[in-house]
Amino acid sequence: MYGDGKNVRDWLYVEDHCRAIMTVLEHGLIGQTYNIGGESEKQNIDVVTTICDLVDKKAEPLANGNPRTSLITYVTDRAGHDRRYAIDAGKISSSLGWQPSIDFTAGMEKTVAWYLDNPAWIKAIHAGTYQD
């Protein structure tokens, strides 16, 4: 975890992001810029804690019985790292009618479940064989 983990980011489920891109491609005006946001600002530490808690609920416990939050380690944040990235997605909403359809909790549950259900994909990433 960089720094104190209190950096804030806007979180968006991947399918909502893809749907937003398609909305812009199909209905956006040429030359216009549309910010895509999830209306879900969270501190990084809260996101990591959520992931740890979800894995604890869905996967085998750690051998030592500790919660996965015990695995969080902190490293020095890089100099000049932005504390908050703010997204104003008002234009895509008002101009194109796009809104995120999956809230943070549901999106994280689906994301964690996908990773837990696809260990071969993770193994290929670790081994580098996904590039073959």
C-alpha cells in the first residue's frame, strides 16, 4: 500500500466502463470529450480492505488463520503522487444518459469472484505464458 493508503480514486466496474465507451462511440459527438466515472470515490486502503474481506469470505483461510488484511504492507509513496483524482462524469450523464449500473460493492464482489474462479488465468500471468 502506497503511503498511508488514503489516496482517493473513483472506482468503476469494468463492464460499466465498456458500456460507457460504447455509448460514446455510438452517441457521442465527434471532437467532444466525455469523462467516465463510477460515482464511487474510495480511499485505496478501503478498496484493499474490501478485497481482503471478500477473499476471506470466498476462499480458503490463510494457514495461520489470520485475516488477509494482515498481509497489507505499506511502502513509501512516490514523490508528488496525487492524493485524489477527481472525475466529473456529469457530461456523459447529461449529454448521453450514461450512468454506472453496478455499485462499488457489487462490482468488487463480481471482480473477486472472477479471479477466484479463474486460477489458470492468474497462473498464466505469473508464469508469463499468457504472452504465447
